[in-house]
Amino acid sequence: MTTRDFKRFFSQYKILALLLAIAMIWLFFEQLTDGAFLTPRNFSNLLRQMAITGMLASGMVFIIISGEIDLSVGASLGLLGGIAAILDYTYQLPMPLIILIVVALGIGIGLFNGYWVAYLRVPSFIVSLAGFLAFRGILLGITKGTTVPLESEPMIMIGQAYLPMMLGNFLGVAVFALMAFLTFRTRAGRAQHGLAVPPLWQDLGKLGVIGVLIVGFVYTLNQYEGIPVPVLVTLVILGVFSFMANQTVFGRRIYSVGSNLEATRLSGVNVRAVKMLVFGMMGLMAAFAGLTTTARLAAGSPSAGTLGELDAIASCFIGGASSRGGVGTVYGALIGALIMASLDNGMSMLGVESFWQMIVKGAILLLAVWIDVVSGAGSER
């Protein structure tokens, strides 16, 4: 394969290549674990493990698209999760109020970082590195370095509950119906504006593949306990953020800021506000991830979120985001998060030592960025 063929393949079939990579990873671990890797129980645990990294990656991908970076999200996750535990255990506040406070603090932290980057012009690497240190220090201070338990059962259910099977089936049907509606709406819109419309068989084939994946996903999870609540939240985030990225002016401006900041500014877009809001979205995702982590562990840990920022960043690059900005998708970031979680889960089942796990993930991150450079993905959305 020539360099040109290599570039064309990864530019046009990047997501397909990632899905094939996941299939190969799953088959590899399924073989080595004697069929234990793809059991319904482990598949459910794998997706719950992926959900937290996926939440962070869903916000991080927009940071990277806009040409910035955020190294503080792991520390933010730990801090916000610790605050949730303290509000529950020490102050015994009701769950809705705890969620409201933590979400507000998460958005506030994100906007604070964004203000320093966008308006005070401090490089995002420095701002987020400062946050990484400060937020971790605050967490150690408020928890006194000890684990804070959760006492509220509803709070614990955020990270440990499952949807009833009938509700999971209904949601699967609803998602497929929504995908079909959007597909035919897009076809009608392209035809109305005189644009090229893909052959009907192509769109029907895509819907068929989506339907098979949804059925397999719901059926497998129902074989254990049902769809985990954190996984549902992650899928909702995927839908909302994908719609925002593709169907709203704000979403298009994020890509524009990352692709050509100066041209976007000269066209009248308030690029500072866009960047600040992107960091606010990242703060919101850190709040969701912090609440989910604390609920899953049934405690606020001073070490929660350690290296979470690196997993999120790696997920984005593995999923197709460009180190040059202007390129990336939420679903790509979530596929990257699934790859990372699959490697963690599979190597843990095989008893691979943690240092080897870090080496493997580092090598995959390096390979993903190299593919981005070679394929010239930065020139395409």
C-alpha cells in the first residue's frame, strides 16, 4: 500500500477501521480468557468502565477540536466526586440538590479555566496544569486524605443501577426509529437543496447494521441485569453532543475556531466566548463523571480520577481527533474510550501487571497520533 493509498484509506474509513480494531481486540481477549471476556456480565462491566472515560472524552474532544487541551479533568473529576460524597455523608443533603451543586461547580470550574485561556490568553496547557495541581490539592484538603463514604442509596444507584429490561427494549426501538428518521430527513434535505443523495440501498444498509448493533447491544445487556444507568447517560450525551456538533451554529463554530482561528475571528465570530463555553462543557462532563465515579465506588476517594485526563485525551486521538485541531467527533471519542476500556479490562482479566498496561496504552496513543499525521486528517473534518 502506497502512502497515498494509506492516507485515503484512513481518511475515508477511519471509523470502520476502529470498529474492526475493537472486534480484533475482543476476539483476542475472548480467545485468551477461554470465553470469559464476552460474557454478558463482563460486557456490562466493560461498558460501565468505559462510561466514565467516555463522559470525559465527550467533553475533551471539543477542547481538542478547538485547538486546546485540558489536563485538569481527572483532578476535577476527583474534586467534584469528593464534594458530592461530603455533601451526602457530612451534610446529608438530598440527592437532587447535591447533583445541582456539583454540576454548577463543574461548569464553574470549566468556565474559570476557559476565561484564563480565552480572555487572559494563558496557554491552556499551563492553565490546566495549574488546575491539575490545585484541584488535587483541594481534594486532599477537604477529604483529609481519607475516603468519604456515601450513605444515600439513591446516590449510589446513579453508578450502580440498571434499567428494567422492558425499558431497555423500548429505548432500543426508540433509538433505531430516531436514526431512521434522521437518515430520511437528511436525504430529503439534500434532495431539496440539489445536493447529491446517496443510493437508497446504501442508507438502508447502514440502518440495517445499526439495527443489528442495537439488538445485539440490548440483548446482551439484558442477559445480565439490563442497561447500566451510566451507559445510558453516556449514550444520551453522545446524542446531544453529536446533534450540537452537526446541526447547530455553535457546533460549526467550534470546528471553525480549531481549523482557522484568525479567519473565524475576522468573520465576526466571538472566538473567545466559543472557547470559554467549550471549557464550560468540559466542566459539565467532569461533574457527570465525578458523580458517576463516586456513586460506582459508593465513596469519594482522594485518588479518584488519577490519570483520567490521559485516558480521555488518548480516547479522543484514538477516535480520530487531530492534534492540529479542527477535526474530531463525539462518537469517535467514545469508540476510542471503548478501545481503552477493552484493553484495561482484558489485560486485567489476564493478570497483566499495571506497568505493562500503561506501556501498551502509551504505544497505542503514539500510533494513533502517527496515523493522524500520515493520513493528513487535519485537512479534513
